[in-house]
Amino acid sequence: MRRFIATVALVALAGLYLLAATERASFIMTNGERKSGTVVFHGGQHENLIDGYLNLGVDNGKDMTFPLDQVAVIDFVGGRPNQSELGQLGNGQLLVKRDGSAQQGRFINMLGGDTLVWENEAGQRQQMPIREVSRVYLNPQSARTVFNGGRRGNNPRAFGTAGQVVGTPVRVDATRAWTDTGITVNQGDRFSFQASGQINYGRTNGQTATPDGGADRSANYPDPSVPVGALLGKVGNSAPFAIGSQTQPLGMPASGRLMLGVNDNELADNSGAYTVVVTRQ
């Protein structure tokens, strides 16, 4: 009788487990593969991410487990993100909600099959229903590649020599000294830049700049020849060069990783970002 009761209890708990884990997700892997299933949970904390592995439930009642660093995107809605969404990707993780809002931060876990735990840039943790979340970008560089074809194909201009997709919007955050575009160039290669957006280079009213820069100049700026906040580029450890809003192709001064930044030597009071599309000529 005790064995019968224990069996019934286990079946009941399994039923409750399956009922609770109703949200579904697709894990888009860094190699472009897509794995879909139910957001399952285990243990006393009802966690999905355990010991560095994310879990999906499949029809046979078993879990598929995936190393966190091999998952580029957790996708709850399917389809293809628009360029505006991809343009918000930086170097860090990004959460996009179904109302279109987005925030930088860090993925922590999924709990109970229906709740996502996220840590914002201020270090504050928040829990939100998965039904409000569109996508979580865990590996932005891989996500850019996956959503822009993933392979070189017959278009030799589609990729930088490091494999990063060229033509994907890059978010250049005004609080960062340099943003890695993910593109490796060779000296003499020619690239064009289409920049948009506005940043603040201080907290005082009027301290705003477009990619061509603001009102101030200083010998202390990375490139003293252009105004504060202007869009700059550099390759590896080479000297910065001005880009601004002009779209004429520029020759690369050296070989190495292409970086983008803003012309300012005090970044702590900055805010905003430029969106820059880089195209090989």
C-alpha cells in the first residue's frame, strides 16, 4: 500500500511539473542550429540553468541540455528580428520585450518554467514573466551572424575576414572607449560607414552630439582635429581616424580588428549611442 501511495504521489508531482512548465522556447545555437522545447525546471529553486547548462523539455519526456556559452539567443516568439532590434546589439547581453523595449544587462536564469531572471546594468535583479519577453541575446556576435545568413555563400563582401557579418548595424555606446565591430580588416581595405543617432557628452543641457560631433574641441580628445562626440574608428592599436556622418569609403590604415568609438576623453557622464552600418567596398 505504501508503495502504491508513493507511486501515485510521484505521478501527481510529475503531472504538476508538466502543467507548470508551459512556456516554450527555442535555443538558437552559435552554429546556427535551432533547438525547441519546453522551458523545464529542476531542484528546490525550480531553476532551468544548472551548472552552466540550459535545459529544454522534449516530447519523449527527457531534457535536452546545452552549454550556456553555445547558445546565442533564447527565442520565445520565433520569426526573424527586424534590423532595428539587431541594431541595439552591443558587446553585452540584451533582453528584448514583446512591447519592443530593450535593456542591456545579464541573463541569470529561468525559474518555474514561466519566469525569467535578469540583472540590469545597475546590478539590480528583476523577475519578469516569460510571456512578456521576446528574445534574450546571450552572444550578440554569434546572433548577428546567425540572423544575417551565417555563411559566406556567393557574396564575398558580406563578411569581414574574421567571419563577422558586414552590413549589420553596430551599436556604439557613448560610455565605452571603443566598441569592437567584430570585423578584422587588412591595410588598404575600403569600408563605408552609415552612422545615425545622437549622444550626450555631458549632463548639461545642450551637450549633445551627432556623429559629426558637438560644439566643443580639445587637445585632450582622442582625435583633436574633430569636435567632441564625433564618431571615430581605429584598427587595432593604430591612431584613431574621423568617420562622422560622411559615407565615402575610407581606406583602412592598418591590419587588425576594426573598432568604433566617440571622440571624448571623459566617458562617465556620457549617455546614448550611435548606430553604424559598416560595408566593405
